[in-house]
Amino acid sequence: MARIVLAASLALFVALPAAQSNEASDKVISGAIEGFIRPAYGKLVEASTTLGRSMATLCAAPSDGNLDAARAQFSATTATWSQIEIIRFGPITEQNRLERILFWPDRKGTGLKQVQAALADKDETATDAARLAQKSVAMQGLGALEFVLFGTGADDLTGAEGAYRCAYGKAISGNIGSIASEVDAAWRDDKGFAAQWKHPGAENPLYRDATEAVTELLEVYVNGLELVRDVRVNGFLGEEAKADKPKQALYWRSQGTAASLGGNISGMKALFDASQFGSLLSDDSRWVAQSIEFEFANAQNAVAAVSGPIDAALADTEMRSKLGYFGVVTSSLSELFGTRLAGALGLTAGFSSLDGD
């Protein structure tokens, strides 16, 4: 996934108007960190910790009730992750953490085959979180845990015959929790990455000036919206119903596809509000920020109308149309951020490989 996002990156040259002071830019970046990023990673730590406890309980006392509880907490964790996964820079990019939490898309089914092989062979090294962290990224994240909890053979988790499967799932949840805690701690380090982003300068190896720092924030939206629309939605939604591919949707086994899309948009809106990105606009350009808020609401309402298994949603004319509308709104948001907001702030958007040019 990180490779896709990197391929999708825009080469942006930012020339903020002289009227925009470093103080204003610093306030926006600080708002993004303090108001959204740190709290969101904190929530991910809480969710993944609870997930680990749920898996431990299931393994110690297999039952239908405990399996339901573990599945519910898995869905809560993916929903939490979906909001913060829009931050695809900084500590999450180190040590392959992004891919280790979520390896997707798995177009050739490589990850699925590795997970199935571990379950079939009862690979004991995969039942230890520390050793699992050294294995293939596809074996240690949310995608792998989804198959453990919802994939073929998952019903075994309610009995003794699912002992190995549960131990593997418990190790996955522990690994996810460890990664979440590492990233959370890195963002809270006042001398670490957050400080570099908040305080650009000539001696800063990452951000030489406020312009580069603000560029990083803009790219969250430019790249994130393309990812949501072109990779996530268009990965399963065809131009017509017969071309739909529901099993290409993220979290289709756990019925979490729509919730994930909603989480991505909710995360972007929360970041936009917390950072007060629109405050950098001049008075005669404030309509851009208002339009962005309006379209965020439209996107959230559209995806909120989609529920249940994604194959059933696609078979429902009304819900399928909502997904199509969701795609239209994300295109509108892309135009608002990549053209309108960028233009108002003196930005020039460059090449995006997702355009296929």
C-alpha cells in the first residue's frame, strides 16, 4: 500500500503568499498534531490493546460469545485505524509499519496464501508477536487477522480445534498493538518527528521552511482522496453492476468496507477542522474551505447509507448508487484541495501517476 501511495504522490511546489506568516503556518501544523494526530494514535493504541485482550480471552475460553466479542473489537480497531491511516508519513513509514498494520491491496493473493499456509502448517513461530514481527508484512496485520477471525475455518475458534488459529490471531493483535504504541510514542516525542514538522528551518533535514511543512499537510488530502477513490472504491465498484468485484473490497469478510471508507473521510475532516487549514486562506477565498466542509458532509452521508456485506450492498440499487455518489464527491474534494485550495495558496500541482498519464 505504501508503494501505491508513493507512486500516487504529487510533486508540489508551494509558494505561500507573503501575507501568510510562519506563525500562521506553525499554528496549522500544531493544530494537526495536537488536535488530530496524537489523539487519533492514542485511540488506536486503546483499540488495539482491547483487541489483544479480546483475543486472549477467546483463546483462554473459546465460545461463540467470546468469538463475537473478538470480532466486534476487530471491527472497532479497523474503524479507528481507518481514521488515522490517512497520515502516511512520519513514524508510520519507518520499519515498514504502515504495511505491517495493513498490507493491501493483495492483488496476487500472496498474503492470503502465506496466512493460509501458516494455519495449515501450524507454524509455531507465527504465534509469538515478536517473531511474527520479523515475518512477511502480509502475515502480521489487520488483513491477516481478518482472515483468522472471519475467513474459512474461523468457526473453529469456538472450540479446542481452533487453538493454533487463535494463538496466531493473538500474536497478530499483539503485534498490531506494539506497532501502534511505537508510532504513538514517536509522535508524542517533543524532540522527534513532530518537532521537525512544527519547526521547519535551514538546519531541519526534512522541512526547510513553512512552505514545505504545509505541503505535507496538503498531500494528506491530495493523495488520500485519490487512494480512497481510485484504489479503494474503484477497486471493487465497476462502471456497471455486472463489473463489480465485491471480493476486491477491503474488509469484505468482516463487512467493514463502508465503515473503512467512512473512517477515511471522517479522519480527513477531523484533521481539516483541527488544523484550521482554511485559516490560511484570504477572506475572498474562504468559500473554498466552506465548500470542502460541505462536500465532506456529503461524502459522510453517502457512505453512511451503505451497510451490511458489500456484495449485498452492491446488489442493492440504492446503496450502490450511494457508493457511486461517494466517488463523485471524493472527485469534487480532490478538485477543491488540489486545484482551488492549492491555487488560493499559490500552489502548483504536478504529476500524479494515478492519472495513468
